[in-house]
Amino acid sequence: MLRYLTAGESHGKCLVAIIEGFPSNVKIDIEKINKDLRRRQGGYGRGKRMEIEQDRIEILSGIRGGKTLGSPIAFQIENRDYANWKRYMNPIEVDEMEKKITKARPGHADLTGAFKYNFSDIRNVLERSSARETAARVAVGSMMKQLMENFGVEVISHVTSIGDVKLERKVEDIHEIRKADQSDLRCIDEKVEQKMKEAIDSAKEEGDSLGGIFDIYITGVPKGLGSYVQWDRKLDARLAYGLMSIQGMKGIEIGWGFENAQKRGSEVHDEIFYDAGRGFYRKTNRAGGIEGGMSNGETIVIRCAMKPIPTLYKPLKSVDIESKEISYAAVERSDVCAVPAASVVGEMVAITVVAEEFLRKTGGDSLEEIEERWKKFK
């Protein structure tokens, strides 16, 4: 069984993760992981912290000579900003008062988290609930991506809207979507990208923030991942679960999702064809590659909606949890827009789910054993 855990605070010493169940003898390119970490840090509208961190992974166990051992993989990503926060985030002794936060931000975990864990200092909540944690998940996903490359599975994404600026056309050309990394906003249309930048600039001037939508595409996924026999084994449910766990996500759509709900069945369902050379196939993919909780061999298409970042430089009204007086929310260093970064995180979370289901189907402790079972499965 493949699983992982992450730990670490936003301004703590580092982020760490442990991956269990990763097969042996898989070549891992550390620089590919660092490249994905850089992709997560990019994007127009990011804050100054991205200039400080320059994330890089340090493997602690589970990999030797560039290949996985089958034992738990442990790694860390140093928080370079910790040097500026050591007084306040040291695990043993801290200055508790200077960086104490008592004014919760609307839309954040602040208030409910403080109630749940009985904190008088909201910093204890925001340090872990911060999207900084996604750096560890990107590193995990990057390893999963390298595993799945052995079987012809690829994951890509692109941003389709920032605020009310949208890419109006549907994009189905995978080659076109691959160009997203060439854009500051991971948008494949230069004219739309420019309008998005203008919207971000306007929000920044007003001390506000913007959300948006991005699409994820997973190609080469074989038929039969996931299952219809139990609710918690459905592939679309597991993808939605994973993607909704990303900070700021408020909506997940598989295929044409909500648009399909407004049409008749004859306009929605993908007709089935057969060819001796390619087997069963569809000419359309409105289902987004998943039917009955299982992959059907078509490209998996997922759309994710991210809300605007809750930290505003022109803060909203709140209540001080100590004095109970009406005030304005706390302000932490933050981004104006992080949708491009979220699309990279989304890729890695999605490919991790697919890798988990792939290993559940093919089994095996080593890459060679999985490859043999893969041949029979195909």
C-alpha cells in the first residue's frame, strides 16, 4: 500500500515527508523534483517569500545511488526563511508574544483551528494550515510522476481563469497544453494572460487577492483503475478527495461536469467504438476519462476552482479572540494570486492518486515485478 505523510510549519526549520510502499529500483532524478518545486514557486502575483526559499529537496533515506530501495523514503525541504523566524518558531524556546496573532482572517483556518486545538495564539494554526505545506506534496508527487513515466502516464495542467478573466475556448490539444510552463501564469493564450496580469495588478493595488480555475490532464492512464464495488475505491472520488485537500480549493469537476448536468443524456455520454488496432475507444471525452468510478482509457480531465487567498493587505473585519472587540484581520506576508502554483500542486496530487491506484492494480515490490504484471494487464 502506497501512502505518505508530511510535517512541518510554514516558518519552521523545514518541511519533511515519508513515503511508504514506493517500489524498489525506480530511478529518481533529484533535479526533476527540484524543477517541479521551482514550478510551484513561480507565477505572476506571488509574494516576496518565493525569492527567499528557492526550494530544494534533500533525501534522507530510501534512495541509494539514484534508485529507490523499497524502504520508506524520507526527505526534507529546508525553510530558508527560518533564519528570520528562529526566535518565534524554535521548537524548544520562543518569544511567544511578539508574533502572537489574535485576530482571525475570514476564509482561513484561523478561528476554527484555534477553537479546535484550544490555542490563544492563532499562529499555532496558520503555521501548519499554510499552503507552504504543499511544497512537500509537490516533491512526493514528482517522485510518483517519475514512477508513472515508466508506464507512459503523463500529467500536465494549465490555468483557464484568474478572477473574471477567462480562456473562453475549450482546449483538448495536449501539445498546446504542454506550453503552459512557458507562461508566467501557466496560461496558453498570450492575450488572455495579459488581461490576467492586469487583473492581478489591479487587485494588488487595492490590497486584494484573486482566485481562479485550472485544468489537469492525465494521459496514458490504462482502463480499470479504481472500482465501482465500494464508495471509497472510486477513482473520481479519490481524485476529488486528494485535490480538495489542497489549500484554497473549493470546487472539483471531472470532465465536462457541471456543463453535462444542463444537457440531455444523448448530448453527454461518450459513444463506444471498436477498432482491431486500438480496441475499444471513444470519439469524445465528456466523461473526463472516468466512468463508474474507473478509468476508461481516455485522458483524465479534472477542473479545479481555487478561492482568493484569505490574507488581504487591506484586511476584512474580524474579532480579536482575546478581547472580543471588533477589529481587522491579521496581515501576514502573502501572495495576491497563487493559481498557477496551485495548478502544479494539483498535478502532483492527482498523479499521486493515479500512482496509488496503479500499484493497487499491478502490485509488486520492485519496478521489474510491476513491469511484468503491467505487460499481462495490458
